[in-house]
Amino acid sequence: MYLNYLLGKRILKRLFLIFFLTGIILSLNNKKVYAFTFRGECSKKLNAIKNYDKSIEGVVVVSTSNTSGSGFVIGQKKNKTYILTNLHVIEGKQKVAIKWSNGFEDTGYVIADAGGESNLTDLAIIEIDGISGKLLKLNKKPPKVGSEVIAIGSPEGFDFTLTKGAVSQLRDQEKIIQFDAALNFCNSGGPLIDNSGCVVGINTLKYTNAEGLSFAISSEVIQRFIDKKKYLFGQKNNPSKYEISYKIKNPKLSKDSDTEPPKNKFKNKRTESIFKPPGIDWYLASQICLDKPSPYKCEPGTLVKSQWNWFRFLERSYLEESIDVIPIEFVTTNSNFHSMSDFEVEAEIKESAIYYTFDCPTNNFHLSRTRGVYREYWDSFTKYSDTYYLANQVCKNYSF
């Protein structure tokens, strides 16, 4: 009886091993490797030293001609490696330089982004040739408030730096992680890693006027983005198919088009008169007279060929409300707009749009081409500068 029992156990063990090994072989033959975890993979606790050693091969420096940030490996398939970073790190560039912790470098191409309309969509995927680095696993579960995390990135050009802290709060229904590990310029796009060595977020922004206010997009948001884009993994010609989200398309008609864009129904024959942007609640910030040898500011309403700068207040996000700052949209119009179609005017205004955020009590501001996307650093406006006069108007006209 007992011998039969032992024999049955051995048979079950062998069957289990056969099924388990068959599954591994099938998955290897399929050659699909993604950043998703199996149950229990993110449960073993590690100290910061082992955590760093486990993760560093999957972290990279991402550089363009005028920006730098961080990124990490999220997928490997068909002799390609896929890296996640922030959209604001690449700033509209498609070709980027990738540097690994072992000193090797690669050329990468952006193949997808999440749009960049808000902090939650400040994501982009880069593809490089060959299998490189180490795949970092995502922890599907949000971290607990008070749990330890490490951030890896390249602050101020000090590549592959570790900073350590704790989760301070989960915001926006656990989609944004607030933590107190130090972030600096070029940390953006790097992984936020829990004490099991799994990625819980991507380091995205910090508030510079206070200590320990750093923020990351959660792994839940990251996974949702990858789920939408992973069909690209392993495909050919990805870079040539990619269109940058915030790049304004040329409004002019293609050669084979037989329709015209809608014309402005109301033409103003006095082309030197002021041109206000479409929509409501615009404030005139300044007027630049363009018919002089060198453009200079003139009194608003002066009837000469001009450029006009406008701003309007935007609804504050949860983050902007919590740190008590004022967001605005800033656009430019000019005398030529009177002879353009509505379609062309709208495209020109969108292309000129800049998003400022002002912290009035501290004289600090942030500007970006993408609404709601913040880098780690803010600037101070100097007295009598253009930004100084704009800030005066914004702070004076805004009511909290």
C-alpha cells in the first residue's frame, strides 16, 4: 500500500516536470519576452545593493541632440530590444542614442508614444537592433504607502545613479506614485523599483520648490500602454511607420486631393488689425510691431503689421491644485492670419502653443510644448524679462 503511494507520488512529479519543461520549451521557441510577471516573481525581498545589481543591466541613458534622460528594457523579440522612456525626454525626436551600464552604445528609434497630453500619457517606446540588456519585470500590484523604493537614472549626467526612499502616497486612483527618493534633471524615464526588484513605476517629474516630492507613472498605466503597443514588438519597419503625437501635420492639401480646406467666412480687409485666437477667455499679453527694423513691443492696438501674444487659464489638475500653481496656454497670432483659412489658422496656433505653469509666491515657472508634462527642473523668471511681465499678468488676473 505504502509502495503504491510512493509510486503514485513519483509519477505525479514526473508528469508535472514534463508539463513544466514543455511549457518552457514552447515559450522559448515562440521567442516572446515581455515585461509581465508570473505570480510570486515579485515577492522575494532584496536589499538596495542586490536590487541595484539585479536591475542595472536593464537601465539605459537616452540622449538626443539637445536632451537627455533615462529608460529601461520592457521587451525583447525577434532580435529587437524595446525600451520605455518618457515622451518629454525625446522631445519630438525619432532617432536617439542609447548608452548601457557596460559602456556599450546603440542607436534607437522611437516607434510609439502615448500622446503626451497629460502626465499619465508621457510615455514612449524605443526600438534597437539586437537583444541587449536585461528585461525588467513589472509588478502589477501597486506598492504600499511606506514601502521602500529605489530610483535609477542619470541625474545631471551622473549615469546610473541610485537614490533610495519610500512611497509617500498613491494619487489619481493609484495611477501616480508619490515618493521621496531624490530626482534630478535626466532622471526622467528611469525605473522606480520596489524591494523585490520589480518595476512599480517610471520616474517622471518632481516639484523643485519642496524636498521629497517626486512622482512616477504607475506600472498599471505602463502595462496598459504596452498592451496597446506590443503588437509592434518584432515587426519590420516600425520606425518608418511612427508619427510623433504632438507634431503638427502640414495643413496644406496633398497633390491628389480635390477638396479645399474650409475658408474663413469673414475676411478682415484691414490686415493690420488685431487677430484674436478662436475660442473664449483669451488675455492679450503683448503686441510686437513687425514693421520696424528690429521687432519691439508696442502699445496693444497699434495698427501696424504685428504679432500678438495671448494667454488663457487652464483647469488645474489634481497635482497642480495640490502644489498651488497656475497653468496657462500661451499662443501667438500675427497679421498674416487675416488672409488664411480657419483650418490653417488653427494649425498655426496649435504649433505656436506653449504651456506655462507659474508658482507666483516663489517667482518660479515651468514651460513645455505638451500640456501637463513636467520635467524635474523649474526656472526662475528674472526681473523685467518677457516671462516676468507675463507672470505679472497671470498672477494678477488669476483668482484661486
